[in-house]
Amino acid sequence: MEVQIAVAKVNKYATSESGDTLEVVERPNGGLSVVLADGQTSGRGAKAISQMVVRKVIGLLAEGVRDGAAARAASDALFTEKQGKVISTLNIASLDLRSETIVLTQNNPEPMFICRGEQIDCLDEESIPLGTSRNVRPLITELPIEPGLIVVIYTDGLTHAGKRRGLPMDIAATLRSVLEDQDPSPQTLADTLLAQAVSLDENRPADDISVLVVKVTSRVGDHVRRMTVRLPIEGVWR
Amino acid sequence: MEVQIAVAKVNKYATSESGDTLEVVERPNGGLSVVLADGQTSGRGAKAISQMVVRKVIGLLAEGVRDGAAARAASDALFTEKQGKVISTLNIASLDLRSETIVLTQNNPEPMFICRGEQIDCLDEESIPLGTSRNVRPLITELPIEPGLIVVIYTDGLTHAGKRRGLPMDIAATLRSVLEDQDPSPQTLADTLLAQAVSLDENRPADDISVLVVKVTSRVGDHVRRMTVRLPIEGVWR
């Protein structure tokens, strides 16, 4: 099998920094974790918050702390520093090779989508951002790593897209239309969702938008880990 | 323009952990840094060392510390802990959007290659690994970000490949043959170098091998940052 992770990320129009921070860290007991945070508001202040949250979580995960405990620690640190005045969402998607599961940790009111074949499930249980109070608990979902599994995670920029024009996005419908294609790559899924949101915002995103897709494939090939990063460096958004 | 980064990474045959650690971090003033360390020996001990070095460097870069100072700090920390008994190589490739340069920091006896069109330069100045003494200085190379620039960085597994059979790898020749193709992607470059090394080792890599390629293209497209990670999760190497 191969686990493939794809990210597509864009800044709010005319801002030079995204309030969303996404990083990947290797887990000390095998596998890796993708950590995504969206700091309240946008621009430099939001960036500082989401970076602080991601740094905290990644540092703990690298030490072997479990995902849920890392999320609670980041929430406590943020609440202690900001006294509930600044909050941040958090999503952690971990490939845990020891338990052979994907562990999804969520402190984000935005739901996640879990797709298997043509079945699309929306996980929209109540989930509270970090830093809101002393006792923030993450939602934890654990799924066996099996071919065909697709997980879609995003920040609220995706659902806000088009709203100011009264044309909100139907994420499930977009997912369904892409999944009807022949076995889309996770990058195709992420790119399509992001492109539709940007288009609904008339190419001027009203908020930072990040889309993260994890896909398990049955691919049997070499044993090479691969990573590609693409960073546009001109234009208004950096 | 777009900066594209590609990584291909494989473990030493029949070991479950790579002594090489590679991570990517966003720079607080814009851009990002790729940090690659190769801890002495292989397996679990080497992993702990290279992870410690990468964690240290990434933590400092995230705080805005300059690359050379971060490398020195990691060296001092390693020397203090291990008294020169354990060393680690380090390479940092940073896209600094403020200075509009690529900053290459090197504490690795393995050279780097800088390619522009058909010109291939090997940067093989003397460079000392971290943790060897109290006064380790990194080699710093700063290059303007311009289309066509390609930087190739690797750990010593690549040059060790084939040596036990008396068939060492000619990295410059392999690079030249790939660059003669129509504008190869950085992933093609990294994959080809790694595949040749693995083949020279008869599909049983004698050491952990990591190849990192940075390419600047003139691509003008959307303003989306993208990342893809592919992680095989079966077989002997994890």
C-alpha cells in the first residue's frame, strides 16, 4: 500500500501571509503526522498564532506524545497566553504505522469528509477550537489504513467561499463529481476543491484556504518515500 | 516563477528506520527551509541523532534565527551532548523571499551540484559535519532565485552506492543525462539519481539515501502552494 498526502493552500486576497499553517513531522515510532492550524483573523497576527500552535504540536509529537495530548497541550498554552481572546483551529492527520491506523484529531468546527469508493461520509460532530477555555477536548477518529480510504480536511476559508455573493460551496457535491472520475489523485481532489472555492470568490479569496487530502492506495512499487513542494513566488499572494 | 522542491528517500536495506531525517519549515519572514540531516551509523541511534539535529535547526529557523547560526547552534548542542563521539551531517536549503535568494547551508563532506541549463557545477569545498568540535562553521552559498536554477543535495548513501562492488556512481554523468531531456521535473531528477544508486546496490541499499532537488521554474500559474507526500507502508523498508 501507499499513503499519499496532498495539500493545496492559498492566501486571502492581497495578504502576504496566510493565517493557516501546515507542517509535516515524522513520528518517532514510525509514520508521519500532518498538522494544520488556522489562527483567528488573518494576516500577520493569525500567522503567529497558527505557527505557535503547529510548533507546539509538532514538538510534542516528535517527542512521542500522543496526538490528543498534544492538542490539549497546545490549547492550554494558547489559553494561558491569550486568556481565551484568541483561538485557533487544529487538525492532525497521523499515519501511525505501529497501530496501522490513520488517527484524525480535530479541534475545528469545520467537518471532515471520509470517502470509501462512492460512499462519502461527513463527520460533523461538535468540535471546539483551541484556546477557548481550560478544558478543550479534541475529537479523535481512528480508521484502519486500507486501500480506497480518502480523508478530506480543510480550513473554514473553503466553506466561506462564495458566501458574500450568496453562492456557498457544496463540498460534498464537488467531492462526488471528482470521485466519479477514474481514481483521482489526492492532489487532483485538493486542487479541484480549492479551485472551485477561489472561483466562487471571483479569484479573490475572502479568507485563507487550505485543503488537505489523505488517500490510501493499493499501489505496490518501490520503497521510496517521496515529497514534492511547489511554491509560487510572484504575484500578490505569497 | 515557481520554486519546486522534490525529495526521494529510501532506508538502508532491511532496516526499519532511516538515519536520515528531512523536514520542511515555513520561515517567519516568508519562504521556507528544507532541513536534511544524516546521523552517524544507521538505524535507531542514527535516527535519534538526525531527528535531534533537525528539530533543533527547525525550531531556531521558526524563531527567525539565521541559517548559519542555527547550524552552529545544532553543532554545539550535539558536541555538548556527545563530546565529539557522534556526528551528523546537515544541509539546509532555504528560499528566502525577503532577499529573493536561495541560501544553502552545508555541514556535509558530500558536495552539492548547481545546474543552470547545460552547465553543471560541483560545489566540493571542504565542509565539516556537526558535532566534531567546538568551532564548526557551515559553508554558506547564496544564489539569486532565477528560472532554470537547479540545486541537487544528497546524503552519503548516494555516493557509497555500488562501492562494495567496485562500481561507484557518477552523479554528474547521471545528472547530465537527465538534464539533456526536455526540462525534467525535480522529482524526475531525484527519482533517477536514487533509482540508479539502488540499482548499483542490487536493490539492497547499503546505506540510507536521501536526494533533495530544488528547481526554479518560470511557470506563471495560479498562486496556490502545493505539497504531495507519498509513503509506502508495506515491505521490509519503512
